[in-house]
Amino acid sequence: MFFSTTGANLCAAIAGATVAHAILLDVTDDNSIRSAASTIAYGMMTYYTGNQTGKEPGLLSVPYYWWEAGAMWGGMVEYWHYTGDTSYNDVVSQAILAQASPTDDFMMPEEAGQLGNDDQVFWGLTAMTAAERSFPLPSTANVTYIELAKGVFNDMAGPRWNTSTCNGGLQWQFNPNNAGFYYKSSIANGGFFQLAARLARYTGNSTYSDWAEKTYDWMARVGLLDGNYYVYDGTDDTINCTGIDHDQWSYNAGTMLLGTAVLANIASSPNSTSLWATRAQGLLTGAQHIFFSPFPNATNVLFEFMCEEASTCNNDQFSFKAYLSRWMVAATQMLPSLKAQVLDLVTSSAQAAALSCSGMNASVCGTKWYVGGWDGTKGLGQQMAALDTIQGLLVNGTASPLIVPGS
């Protein structure tokens, strides 16, 4: 059964659908939102075993890759920030620092076989979030979150920016032995773009904003961004970037949206141009066109365009909606002109996501939020997507990311 998200009470709109034990979410009540987020976070954390005896902190069990653990911890930093719940803080900080690596840049030797630019940058973005949110750092730590974020940036800027083909860009993989070495992906370049933009705002150092602008311009020049602000998946060194993989994934759009909103925030002075704000608005509108409203009676409900309706998403792709939601919400703190549009999308999607969290018990969330209940799927990605979308409703009551000039 499909449903409309335009009503204040979706339960009434989907009478007859299978929603037993669904999370009850009142999007106008912060306590209700916190309760829903807490239930989903609890379900998500059941997938983590790294804090058990004999397990390595920070990692998830098969079939979840190293990068997705890094992405999950970013969501849990935001969970603390939005809800104020400190229950998981010690576990989260232990996990991040355990994977920081001997070189303080998340270059974990044990993960060499699955460590590409995109994998590393997800951990870097989590460290960046922890710095911006002033997430508690254990007294025993020998590195700060901002130092970890800078370490990732330093690895990617310069040494890996490959001008021998395509006149620039980051390859998906930096290890020639890994599959995808010749692919220049939007998630690697977009993640780097966002990290650079956020470092620029946090530190006040224009070196970072110069790299962000350089990356955006390169992506637009080769066609990874088009005139509609659609973000395409990647291109290839072997053809000198003369062709584009036009697949569209929600997290690619999300990386660019937050990065442009941050750069608009930096430029917000009486003499600034509106270029970055225009780009941010274009990316949000483009994302709304592709990744929302899969059916006329599921208005503003988020879905993964490439795989969700056909039920072909893999474990990675189940989580992609989490990052678009996370970064859309964060973008509203950087560029308030986006807020009304973003909160319309997030509110409808949160209501739908809550109804999907009715599998087995209310802490198990599904994939297809537009069916009016649980669709029979479950996993870490589904939990993360629901959590980031629902907790984002609390954004208006929280502080904006920190700025620490000269750091």
C-alpha cells in the first residue's frame, strides 16, 4: 500500500497497512523525535560488536565494510548532538580513535585491500563532524578530531590529485592493486570537496577553500556535475574522462550539497557573491527531483533512485539515504535559505521512515519507506537511513558547527 505524506497524521492515511509496533512519531514534539531516534539507534548499535571481548574496536562484522563503520560513527556523533543522549559517547569515541591509524589519518594497514579515497574520506568526515560538534574527546587521546580530519585532507590534496589524465581529479582507489584504480568517482572527489570546504570554515585557512573550489570546478568541467546540478557517479582515466557513468546515487548529491552550503556560509558578507548559494540551491532542487516522491501519493518521501524500487540495492546502497539526509539537514545550518525546502522533505521522509520501523519490533527499520510499513528488509544501512532522517528534525534546536580560526 502506498500513501500520501501531506497529512499531519500518516497513521490515519494508511489505515489497513501493516504497521503493527511501528514507531509512533509526532514530528511536532521534540520528545517524540528523541524517543524515536533512541529506539532506532539502539537497533542500529546491535550490529556493532567491536566493543566485545576479542573484537577490534570501530569495526563492523561481515558483510559490512570498513567505510560504513566510519559513516555510522558520524551518524552517532550527530545523534548525540541532536538528542543530547550520551549513552553511546564512550563507545563512539573509542571506535573513531581505534581506527585513526598510526599516522593519524585513518590509513589503517589492516584495511589496505578495501581502503580507497572514498573509504578514507568517510572517516575523515566523521572526524570533522566530531570537531565541529565538539564531541567529547577522551583524556587519554593523543590526537584531536580536527588533526585526524586534516590528516585525511593532507593525504588526498596534492599527492593523489592526478593531473596525468583528465587534468586532475582523485581516483576512486589510490592503490594500483585495488579494483577501480582508474575510475574517478564522484564520491571520492565529492567527499574531498566537502571535507575541504568544512576545514576552510572551521580553520579560516583559505588553502582549504582553494582546494574545494578547484575540486568543484574540475567535477563540473569533466561532466560529473551538469547544468541541472545532477551529480553523476564517475568517469575513467583510461578514456581521459571523455565519457561519464550517468548513474545517480543520493550520497553523491549529498556530498556536494553540504560542501556548497558551507562555502556559501563562508562567503556570507555584504560584498560576497551568491554563486555558492545558487549552487547549493541547485543541488538541493536536483536531489529533490531525483531522490524524492517515487509515486504521486508518496510526496517528498526519500528513496534510492537507482535500486530501491527494483529491490537491487546492496548493503552499501541501503545506507546512502542516510548521508543525503544527514548532509541536507547540516546544510540548513550553513545556508538558512534552504531550511524550508529541506525540512519539508525531511519531515515527510521521517514520518514514512518511522512507519517502516515496524519489522519484528519497533527497532527494525525497512528500506522502502513509501509502502506504509515494514517491507521485510533489515540491516545496518536501513537503520542508519531512518536514524539520520528522523534525528534531523531536531536541527532547529541545536548549535551550528564550531569555527576555530587558526586551528
